[in-house]
Amino acid sequence: MTDQPYRDPTAPVAERVRDLLGRMTLTEKVGQVNQRMYGWHAYERTDSGHRLTDAFRAEVAAYGGMGALYGLQRADAWSGVDFADGITAADGARVADAVQRHVVDHTRLGIPVLLVEEVPHGHQALDGTVLPVNLAVGATWDPGLYEAAAAAVGAEVRARGGHVALVSALDLVRDPRWGRAEECFGEDPYLAARLTEALVRGMRAADVAVVLKHFAGQGATVGGRNSAATELGARELHEIHLAAARAGIRAGAAGVMAAYNEFDGLPCVASRPLLTELLRERLEFEGIVMADGGAIDRLVRLTGDPVAAGALALNAGCDLGLWDACFPRLAEAVAQGLAAERTLDTAVARVLALKFRLGLFEQPYAPAVEQPSDPRELSERVARASITLLAHDGEVLPLTPSARRIAVLGPNADSIAQQIGDYTAPQRPGPHHVTVLDGIRSAAPPDTEVTYAPGCELVGGDLSGVPEAVALAAAADVAVLVLGGSSARSGDTTFDTNGAAVVTSVDSAGMTCGEGVDLAELRLSDGQLALLDAVAATGVPVVVVLVQGRPHALPDLSEKAAAVLSAWYPGPWGGRAVADVLFGAAGPEGRLPVSIPRSAAQLPVFYNAKDHRYRGYVDQLATARYAFGHGLSYTTVGYEPPRLSRARVTPDDPTLSCRVTVRNTGERPVRETVQLYVRRLSGGHSWPRVRELRGFVRLELRPGEEADAVFAIDAETLASVTRDLGLAVEPGELLLETGPSATETRGTRLVVEPPS
């Protein structure tokens, strides 16, 4: 029995926290909520390896410890870390252990440090596996696949000594002009909730704690402007923007990150109604709240003083700062009476509890981790499952051996940088990646001639490359035109203090997406559209492949393209996935996680708007070009009307089943995503939405085969937000609809009777 109960692994966590907290000085407590140092400042590379810097040693000494160290292994253009001076996979565990050993061995209480890593779509580190971006994950509609991918990436993070993964999951694409659209799972709360659960489960399976970003409503900022104010009411917040957070908390998320945006007049990190009254009290969240990078320092504009700014965030419910200069001064805030020490103790206790739950006091060093599966293979599987066939004439795809001459054209055909998305570490040169051009060359039959020309730049209107592309297209049997956008950063990019790109002109930067790259216009560039027109004018069949991080507004392409696919940002091996779909080795399985607009002028265009029977614009349609949930296959599928096991239920007993018979009426196998929507016709305390996704089922159907998609309906399926902002099944009449997309549904009525 130890005389230091906090070191007793058999003692309850609460008891260990209480004992350790009672031994700490005020300075040591402040050290535990300190995360101001960039991890890449903690080490330097030498001829013999890596050494800890004097700056890191001084930071640990100043606070008698360190709560968390951010981004020890982060590498990208903003940090300036690359293969010349960074930490590779071979060195990751060794450097992490050196950091941990110094903190444990050179502080009075030996409290381990949390090593916090960015995992936006894979570990943002040298040699880290890169997954397709979250918007591509959303297009898979496959939580099981994503859970496996998250577990594999989590195992990588843990093997390199990381403990906490920062992952975007809570934001929704309510305005695709927002540059961070690629970091979202889509526009729908139900789909995002299911994928957030999968993410947390996968990471927890690898013993990695997850901090979910961003809380709350950041995807609803005015005009799609990053970090701006929202115009959300409390009901909109609860109906749309909290579903993923609720799901992530239930799945065991260790933390949430307070967003930059303002909600109801207060920055999220300064909002006690949001972080304490809603998150802690209503949602019963017990984990940590982390500030977004530098967000607390922004509060100085409100308080006029950094000490008061730190106190404001602490009192609101923030537990752990990030890169800021204000939280490290909380001892002054306590001394000045701006924050009570017991409030600081509460924040420190949450940080310590996480360390105890992760077992860091018993095993602070990187463990030997068994990799559950090949993360690169999973990355490619996610990419393949995300490819969404938007339009098809039924003839050109899949490509057949008769297409002996293929012209691969467009600015995104042969660029890994433009294929992997924002917040990605530098990639090793050589045969570690597959562009779309590479994939087509490898997949094409041996006697196929594959020619290539970019045709135009990604941005701007320079048409000097169009004649070469047109000549290649005219001589080909089919032209694959790879268009879209780019979130590729370079060392020439200017960055804000939080790492967001500062782009004043897409023509000069080449970035059309990513944090800090918000667009007013969602069209493809003039050069890309001119290239499309010129290639289509040759009369050759055209297949358009969109490599993109947001849904670009698309014109009517029915007279120009025989097929249109969205490959999103498919990751380093995405070119092979695209080729598999083009040549029919795999069928297109993706379904749209967002609505694709006709133009930016018609926004918002998300499918689950309030049902006010709006008639639309006079000068153009108000409907999406392609609806949420849409995605074609290489066959045809028929749906029967849905059938309910009971037509009347009560709020106390709302369980029933919904069945729909689905038949493959074509000649190729299909993996069909059958979707369930709920539409309120009457009753409830809120004006109804047009429809709301509440379930989906994947069916594998051979040609001519039929099967029933079965949905188990329960209180969670039928619940709506009540007058007091709770969730309950409310009496009224509903329409339960099934179909292949949000606009192709057939429904049957369900009555929820008032309780007797």
C-alpha cells in the first residue's frame, strides 16, 4: 500500500484525482491546463537523432509539469516541419518517450504529459497514413468501414506515443462556400452522428482518446465565412448541430473542442450557457473541453486584459488551452479574484482523470501496438466506397476493352497534392501514391493507349493548354476529364496564427478549398469550364471526374458529359480507386452526403430545410442539382412502397418495423444504400422540416435479386425537439419514407396517438 494513493492503480480514479490534486501547488495546477507549446518546438534534429530543446525544458520547469503537448509529430507547411527536420515513423516512439521521460523524471509529482496529435483524416505526421477527407467518408455511408479505418489510424498514433487525437466530426456543411467543408461528414445530423460514433469507437479500440471538433455550430457561420458569427437559434442548434455531439459523447469521446465561432453573441470558448449549462448539465458530458488554437487569446478583445481573458474561458467551462498566452496566467487570475481556485481545480481534475483513465501513470511510454489491419488498404477501400456516380448515360461506363485510346485530361489528373486535402503532412516521393492518371494507366488493358495533358491550370482562365488537350481528345475513344479543386498548401502559403491559410486570391495561391479559403462563387474555374466545353465539342464521349473538397456548383452537363463522378479528395491511393470504378472492377457505391447546388446564388440548398412550402426563385430553380443521398450505379434498382408493422403507436410505445422491398432490375450486381426519412405532417412543437434522415441500410443484390431492407423504428427514430429543447416522441401524423435519395422516396403514414 503506497502512501501516495494517486499512484495506486487499484484505487478509483476519483480518489486518485482527489489525492493528487490535494498535493499540487497553484503553479502546478496551472501547468496541467497548459498546452501553449507547439510540439515541434520541443525537439530539434541532430546528426545522431533528436534532442529535447531548452525551450521545452524551461516550459516544464516553469510550471512543475505540463498538462499536454500539442503536435509533437505534426508536419505540414504551417509548422514548417518536413523530412529534413521532422520525426518519421521510425523515430516517433523514441522521441515521444524522451519527452515523457523528462516530464516524469524532472518534476516533483511525476505527472505524465498528454501527447496530443492532429488526426484530421489520418495522423498528420511524417509517414502517417492519410485517409480520404471526411466529406469522402460521409459519401461512403459506411460506419463499419470508417470504424475499421479509425482503429487502424489510432493504432499508428498510439504506437508513436500519442494519446489524444483531435478530429473534426461535429461540423456540418450547411454552406458549401465554407473552406472547411472537406472536414465535415456532410450536411445531415443523423449521418454525421453515425460516423462520429464509428470514429470514437475505432479510436478507443486503439486506446486513443478523441477530442471532437468543433463545439458548436461552426458549419453554420454567416456566409460560409470561417470563424464568424452564426445566426442559429437554440432550436436550430438542438435540431441540427448537436446530434453528432450527443452520439460522440455516448460513444465515449474524451473531449470536445470549443469552436472559434460566435454563438448568441459570445465566442464559444467564452460561453458558459454553451459549455457548462448545455454541454455539462444537459448533455451530462464529463470529459475535457479544449479551446481551439489561440481562441482564448482572442477574448482579450472582450476583456482588454489577458489575465481576465483566461478567467473568462475558465469560468465558462474550458479546461485546457491551446497555444494561448492567457491560460498560463490563471494563477494571476486566481490571485486577483477573477476566478476561484476551486474552478481551476475542477478543470485540473478533468485533465488528471483523463490521464488516469488512459493508464499513463502506470505506463507513460509508447506501447508495442498490434496493428489491427493495413491502414493503407483501408484508406483505399474508403476512397473506393466514396466515389459517387452523379450522372450516367448508361453506356460509356464501365470502360470496355473497345476503348483502346483514352485521353486523360484536366488539372487534377496527375497531382497527389491536389488529391489529399488540407492538413496533410508532406508525402515521400516515389511509388507511394497513385494519381488518377497512374491508376488509369495501371488498370487499362495492355493494348490501350493512354495519353495525357492537363489542358488548363486549376484556377484562372488561361486557355493556352486547351488545343493540346482537344487534339488528344479528338484522337481518343473516350476522354476522362479530371476537374475540381485543391486544398494543397505549399511553403509559399501565408498562414494565420492558427494555421489557417491566408488566401487573398485563388489565382495566385492555387488553393480553392481548406481552412481560410472560403469562396463566394462555387463554380469551377473559367479555364476548367472552357476545357470541358472544348473537349465536349470534339464529339468524343466525356467522363468527368471531380476531385474536390466541397460540392462545387455544377451546370447542366447532360449535353457535354456521358458520365459525372465525384471522387472527393480520395487520398494518396485514390487514383487506383477511381480507376477501379471507371473500368468496372468495382461499382460506384457512394451517395451524396451533401446537396450539390446549381449556383451559389441559390444557397442554402441543404435538403432538410424547414417546410414552409416556399415556391422557389423566379429566375432559377431553388432545388439542388443533385440531391442529398443521390448516387447512381451500373445497374437499375426498383423500390416497392414501405410497409409498417403497425400504423399507430403511442409516445410510450413507439416501436415498430419498416420494410421495403428492393429489386435489382439490371444486369450487374449492386450495393444499394436504402434510406429512411421521417416527415412530420402534423403535430409537434416546431415547424416541420421537409424530411429528415433517420436510417440507412446497405443491401448486396445480384442481377434480378430482391431483398427487404428492414428498419427498426424506436423512440430515437421518431423523436423531435420539444418546447423545452429536450428530445421526445410527440403526438401527430408522420410520413415514413424510403428510397435511394432525399428526393426519390415513397412513403406511408404513421400516427402517433396522444398518451391515454
